Amino acid sequence: MTLEHLTKKELLRKMESLRLKVMEYEKQGSEKLFEGKLYRLLAATAEAGVYIIRGGMFRFVNQFTASRLGCRPTDLIGKKAAGFVHPDDREAVAAMARDMLRGKRTQPYEFRTVGMDGRVHWILESVTPIEFGSGRAVLGQSMDITGQVEARERLSRLEALEASILEAIPHAVFGLKNRKIIFANDGVEKVFGWRREEVIGKSTRIFYRSRKEWIVGADNLYRCLETQRTFSAEVKRKRRDGTPIICRLTASRIGDALVDKQVVVTYEDITEQKTAEEVYVTMAENSQVGVYLVHDGTFLYINSVGAAYVDYRPDELTGKSSMMLVHPDDRALVARRAKAMLRGKGRTPHVFRVLTKHGEIRWILETVRPIRFQGKQAVLGNSMDITEQKEAQRKLEELEALEASILESIPHAVIGLREGRVFFANDGVEKVFGWKPEELIGEETRVLYRSGEEFEVIEQLLYSTLERRRTFSMEHPCVRRDGTEVQCTISAARIGERLAQKRIVLTFENITYRKQFEKELELSRGRLRDLSMHLQTAREKERTRIAQELHDELGQLLTALNTGIILLRKKIPERQQLLQERTKAMKDLIDMTMQTVKRIYMDLRPGMLDHLGLPAAVEWQCQEFQNRTGIRCRVDVTPPDMEPNKDTSITVFRILQETLTNVARHAGATRVEVSLRGLGDDLELVVADNGRGIREDELHKPKSFGLLGVRERVDYRGGEVRISGRSRKGTTVTVRLPDWRGGEE
């Protein structure tokens, strides 16, 4: 048990017990105190520092203290104790020691010492006043905690590195344990729309479109990771708002085995072809050494620190079996190692578990040596509670495994820089740039850019941005080892809160294929638009030809037939009632056929569009729409004498036809307002109804061919189209076309 778990009363009782023992030995031999059995034993064999200071000078020093200061105990007698304290710590140490001696402080304190050999050690010290010889003195106890301090610092650096790596990754990264999310990065919000703190503790069900899909997908993932280190696949998922997305899933086990189903998962949103655990480790800040004597398996003596490790008082353990404190699973191992140490076959401390008075498990580091005490063969044990250190070691191993898993799961190049030099790189560096990771360690990233000047400009921009902001991102060409140019998205993040030592993490994502795909896609879309407009033009010409033939050929034939029927009726006597009725029916049928031909002719190519112009054609179309549907249609043309060119007229007229058709079929409207206005170099058509209002999802339906045709016509002519709807307030279609005046284009 560390001192931070002791109450002030218990700590003072421990110090008083030690002081009384010193006074008892002092009465027996005054200055011959160290000839006493217990202190002679401590001087020779204790694994903690024990010393007495009077008048600022060492009066007694045991071997442990002397070895840490690089000399023999006799070399220190008469030397100033403060001279071995690190200069930067002397003032603070003096103040803390005074507070402890006056009873104002109960916890041990940490500071650095500088030995005669120049080596620096961190120690944990406690002091207590004692009567020594003819005056007052100070009894000091200390232990070397250099390893623990270094481990704390290493853990802190790894925490900062892990956080920076996660922030530098442009995709969603989260860790799973038993199918629950235990950590996530900011990329989760970018990819899925969830803030990372909202998903912690949830299952990944929230990213799937159905429960069945989640069960099947998760089972497949874990089944693959049982037999292989990583798993990758393209999958369909959904965002928080329900929007479906396609992702590249990359998963990796945390550690060598799939324990507790612990994995790291990366989701890269590839719908448009683009894109740790935060571990908090605590170290033991305070620790103390336990000293005890065992004879025939029972305690002859144990100090309060050793007893406190297992939540007992020293008097509760004296005369009791020492093995009763050892965890049952460790007893055989402890006995075997202790025997080996007692035979001189091993001096390395061994580690085992103990059970406290309350059933808790703690880890102990122990060394034992044979001694004679009070005429008996006994064992001197020195122990230290390393429970927090073991926990820190476990978390450190988890952190290192997590870091390695994160780096392995990232499909891009990830590089760590310190003072402009690479100090770590993942395997993605070879995939993106052709360099092996170890070849870049210690080098600048200059080799990844096309020129030294380009490297310097980007480096200056990168560091100046990270001075003000946490992250940096840009797209820029880079170069592979073989000289091939690649397009990359460069992302960067600081390691830690400040840009100390220019420590950053860089991610290079190869987007060359995506850029090529986007370029080819745009070219393909352009060709499709050209083909579409060619087909529309051909269709308009064919409509014109068919309309002309209907008008010239079929129209004339029907007119002649109608004239013949009229003449025939005049020659039929009125008494021939049956013939009169039949010829009348034939004439009515011919009239209806002529009206049908006229309607088809007007639908194919309104003659007034060619002869009277667009304004008249718009007014005629709206009147026809009102007569056919019963929906009131108001038209406003400004200026009324506008003369758009032929191509613009056809485009506007066909868009109007399609829009009115949609109103009749889907809007449920009772009124439509049509506005055609010349606005400088642009011609604007606005069609607004008072129907149910088009929904946002209806605008992007893949089979909305009418709206798609409107957009294609407008895009081809370099115009703009806006379609907006409000629930139960209607839909408005606004079209703007440039270069509308003059002759044919």
C-alpha cells in the first residue's frame, strides 16, 4: 500500500514506532547505536536508504544509500547531506523536510540526488526527528524511484503520440471491445455525423442500415480476425441522418489474439472517392519499502509499511505465517524463487501477488537474504508495492499494441516528425511512396516533394498553420521514390497541445486515381450531355418533319375528304334519312380526326412557335393546359415583343411543357403562375404552383427523368436551374439561360 492510502494518524504512529525503537537502542549503547542488532542488519543488507543526519552532516549511512551516491558508507560520514541534493531541488527539499519534521506533512516527497560519480537518481524520502547521542538528529528513509519516474514520462509521451495519430487520421477510427465502442476519433463526425463522445459505449449498430445487416457484418468481421491479423472490405453504411454511404472498412486486432473481441476499425468514406483509444495511464506517485524478518515461515518482525501493503498493523502479523499473505496461485513459485535466492543462485527481485486483509490483490516486488537474528537463522525480506507500476505496464502494453494496430490499419502513409526529421513511419509509406519505413527514419521529408523549393514552402506553411491551429490539410502533388508523381491529400496534427520540438504527425493519402477518375467522369458527363443534346436536336428535327408531313399531307387529304363529304350530302335527297345520318357521322368523324391531327401537330411542333414567336407559344401552351386540366394558369411576358433565338425558344418551350406536365401529374395544384422575362443578357422562366410542394428526396430520385431532362437542357446551354418546394406551399422552378437574343445559335 502506498503512503497516499495511509491516514495522517497512521503515518505518525509509524514514525513514532521507529523513533521509539531508535531511542531504545540508544539507551542500550548511546553512540554505539549502530552496533545494535537491528541497525547493523539494516546497514549491511536493507534494500532501502537509511541514514541519520545531525547538524546537516551524515552520522550514519547504510550500504543502499551509499551505493546510490556512488561511494562507500564511510565516504559519506561527516559530509553535508544537502550537497548530494540536486541544486534545482535543494530549496524545495529543505522546506518539505522541515514541514515533515514539524508534523505539517505526512507524505514522503520526491527529489533528485547527484552522486559522487555524477549520476542522477530520483528518490522518495521520509524523515522523522530522533534523539541521537547527546542531541537531536533526523532519521531518513528513502527508496530509488528513478525507473518509475522514467516510466511515467514515457507513458505521457505515448499518450500524446496516440492522440495526435488519431487526430491526424482523416477517416473514422474507433476501437471495439465486446462489440461496444470504447474510443473514437473526430473522423467519426466527418464520416457518420456522430460526435465521438456520443458513440462511446454504443454498439456499431448505429452505423448499419438494419439489425440483420449488423449481425451478419459483425459476425463476418470477427470470424475473419480470428484467423488473420487484419480485415478489409467495401461496405454499405448510413450516416446519422439516414443518408446511405459506401465505406472502405479496415480492421485490425489489438494484440496478437482476439481477446474480448478487441479490434481497431477504420471507416473511409469513399462515396465520392476521398477519406484510440484515448488511454489514460496512471503511475504510482508514492511508494515505500517494506522490511520484515521471517523465521520458520513466521514473522519475527515487520515494519508498518510492509504491513500496510496488506492493510494490517505490524502487531497483527507478528508470529503469523508469511505465506498466508501470498496469493494461492503464486505460493509455489514464491517458495521456489525464495529458496534459490537464499542459496545464492539469484539476486534479481521477484514479483508475486498478495491478498490484503479485505481480499484485494496487490503486486509485490521482493528480495530476500539469509541472516542471523537474535541467535536464530532468519530471512530478511525487503518488498515494494508495485501494483500501480504493474497496472501501468499493462496499460503501456495495451497502448503500444493499440498504436501498432492503428498504424497497421491506416491505408495511407503516416510519418512522425521531430525537428523536421522522421522518427517513425508506418508500412503505408512504402505503398504510397515506394520507400521502406526504416529508410526514412532520421531523414527530412524533402524526398517526398518535387523540389527543394517546394518542400521549404510547404514546410513553412505547415508549421505556421499548426502554430495557430490543431490540424492542417491540403492537396498537393508529391513524388515517389522512382520519380513518379502522385497526387496526395496531406494532413497534419501537433503531438501534444503545443508545437514543442516541432513534433507533428503527417498523413499522405494517395488520391491520384481519384483525381483521374474525377477527370474522366467529368469528360464522360460532357460527352453524355453532348449526346443527349444531339438526340434532343435530332428529335426536334424529326418532330418538325413529322409535323410538317401531318400538316401538308394528312391535313390536305382530310380537308379534301371533308369537302367531298359535304358535296356528297348536298346531293343526297332529304328523304334518304339513313344516308343523311351516315354521311353526317362520317363528317363528324373527319372533323374529330382533323382536330386530333391538329393537336398532334401542335404537340410535335407548335406552328406559332416558328411563326408568332416564343411569347405567343407560351400563352397558347398555358391556355391549352388550363382548358385540359382545369388548373388556372396566369402568364406574364416581359417584354411582350421579345424575340429569342430559335434554340432558346425551343429549350424554354420544352421546359415549360415538362414543368406543366409535372404540375398536372404530381402537384395537386389549383393555380399556376408563369413568368417569362428578359433580364439583360439572361432570359428567365419561372413556373410556380400552389400544390403540395416537392420534397428534397424527390429532387434526386434516379428515375426522375423529367427533371433530369430539364437540367440537361439548361446545363447544355450554360444556364442555371433552381427547383424548390415548401410543404403545402407549392413548388417553384426557376430557369435562367444566357445569350438568348438574335438569330440561331
